[in-house]
Amino acid sequence: MEIVIVSSEFPPGPGGIGQHIYSVVTSLCDEYSVTIITNQDYSDTQERAKFEAQLIGHRISVVRFVDRTKLFAPARRIFQALSVIRKSNAKSVILSGQFPLWIAGFIKLSMPKRTIHAFVHGSEITRKNNWKDNLNKWSLSKIDWIYPVSNYTRSLLPQNLPTSKIRVIPNGLGDKLFEEVFQPSKSKISLEGFPRILTVGNVSFRKGQHRVIKALSVLSLEYPEIHYHIVGLPTKKDEMLNLANQYGVRDRVTFHGRVTRDDLYQYYRSVDVFMMLSENQSDGDVEGFGIAILEANAFGLPAIGAKGCGIEDALSKESGFLVDGNDPSEILKALNLIFERYESFHQGARVWAKTHKWSDLVKKIKL
């Protein structure tokens, strides 16, 4: 049996949506032959070759979208996706990410017998009543099965969608990540500070690095050696550096940039607490779940996340705490409670992560 997947991201490029769909793909390939059409503009030829070598032996083939810098790239990508789907024997098509969501209607109009499934992460839904929002609504109305990744994301969906075709499937983790977790021979990275706080994700106001930076001056009163380590595309690095200077905490913040998956696992092994204080943006850019929290949990890292977004589904009371991301005193209280029972949270985080194995979650997809 064959399945075609269209995704806005896929490894070796960065991004939680890419890692999410990679876990879906690897969980399906034992039963299905999978063709994935995806954007890999943020990785180079060498990275792609190394990554795709790992797929040898699996029933997975990768088709790269035409480069976004090419003339008429969006239209060419639509025709490219439609062509691959039409030539396949796949009865089901899975979509993930904003652009793939937009082409759902075109797929249904030209190939009405194909069943369309879509993962909705949150950032696709703007609620601004602009052309993007109207296109989202039209596309969602054409999709057969909709899988929001959290209850928060579900709340963002248009109210007129039939509830019978909506099923929350939380973000999950692939078996390969759990294999990495249990490799005690892997050495740790020597990182500055204690406690060593880590955020993984595009450096942006949605991911909330600015909220952690603002809290550092308060946290350092009780933890004078505290250091904040930031891993991810340095999109808003300059703005964050200016903020760190403004709050007098520049020497407590290190930007590590984008790293490989193998290196990322080393960061998870080498810090003390994971912190993601995501903030919903006025333009509709929201945190739908926060997959990096689960990844960190798998390595035994307790987490502190922000209330009011999809992160509420990514944390349990055994794995960490939800806080008001704008309240440093609440963040400090959560940090203190974690260190009072660190081993309990360390074990609780691992147990919580194991409840999100894709080998189990994939069964909820209505294929």
C-alpha cells in the first residue's frame, strides 16, 4: 500500500513540523510505501545526502519541492505536488504545514476519490479574516480527516467544521529518539552555568526566548551561576541580544545557532532544565504544541512551559510546570520546586515522554 505525504518541513532541515512528520513517516513505513513531497531549502546537499542514506532499506522516497527562490515557486510547487499524487497509487494523502494545507482544495477538486488527512499545528490558523484565513477555511472544509496536535489547536479551528472529522492526535516521538536516550556511552557537552537552562527552537518571539531573558535578572538572585543556552535558527538573535543587554544579563546568555540532530541530543544530555515560554503573536503565529518539550522529557529533562498555548498539552504535573511566561516570580517558584524533587521530575519526564510514542499514536490516523 502507498501513501503520499506533503509537508512544509522535513529533516535534515530544522523545525518541529519536520521532526513531527519524520516520526509519522518512519512509523508508517513498515506497513506502507511512503512518498514525501517537502521543502528542504534550509539544508545543503551534503546534509541531505547523509540524512537520506539513513532511509536506505526503508520504503521511503523524498521528492524535494522546487526551490522557493525560483520564479513562480508557489504555483510550481502546487503542480509538482498534484503531479506526484496523481501518478501514485495512494488512496490517502497526508498534509502537514501551512502551504500543504492550502493545496488540499486543489487535490480534492482534481482527485475527489483521494482521502485527505491533515495535521494542524496551530500557526496555520490566523483568525485575522484575511486571504490566508479564508484560504485555510476553504481548504479545511475539503479535508476528510483533521488532526489538531493539541486541544488548544483544536480550539482555533473554524467552528463550522463537523466535529466528526476532527481527532486530536498529540505530537509524538519516534523510536529512534528513544534509542538515542539509552546510549549512556555518549559524552556530554561542557556547558557554562548552573542551572543550565535550554530552549530549542527558532529564535523568535513566538518561541519565547525573550521572556526567559527578561526573567534571568530575577532568577539569578537565587541562582547566581544560572546560564541560558539557546539552540535554533538565529532569526531574531539581534533583538534578543539587545534585550539581554537592556536587562543586564548578556553574560548569562549563549546562542548556539542551528545544530544537527546528533548535536541536539548532546545538548539535551548536558543541561538541567528545559524552558519554553512561548507567546502567541498578534499576527496569529501561535505555539500549537512544542515538540521540543517532549524530546527534552525523553532525555529526563524537567520542563517549564508557558500557559495559554499548545504547550499546556505537552506537559504533565510529573514532567514539569506551566507558568505565566511574563511573571519571573512564578518561573522562579517552578524552578525551585523542580530542584527540590529533581530526581522525581527526571523520572516523571521520561515516563511522560514514553506515552507519546508514534508507534502507538499512528494508530489514531484513520487510514
